[in-house]
Amino acid sequence: MNNPYDEIGGREKVIALVERFYDVMEQAEPALAALHELDAGGKVSRRNRDRFASFLVGWLGDRKSTRLNSSHI
């Protein structure tokens, strides 16, 4: 049986989902986006995007992830 990570299509698809999530948030809910760390251009920072992507990859079941990185929780 495949896990959600495999069903979605793996790491690249999860990362694309996270990128789209933040892009839509910035456009549709700028007040919500402003609650996140922003870069110099006013966009949700690369650090926040990468940390959430890393969490989601592990949470969805990437078998290569040895543990969830909880430093961002």
C-alpha cells in the first residue's frame, strides 16, 4: 500500500504543493501571509517555505526521512 507521500507523487510534487500554497496565500490572503516571516520583497520567506516543505514531506510518509524535524513547530 502506498502512503500519501507516494500517492501525491513524491518530494518534487510536495514541494510544488507548498510553493503553490504560499503563492495563493500571498495573493488571496495577504494579511495571513504577513503573519509569516517575509523576505525583503514582502513574500513568505524561503526559509519558511523550505521548513514547511520539509515537515510535510516527512509527515506524508517519505520513507527516506529518518525523523520529523520538529524545530519549526
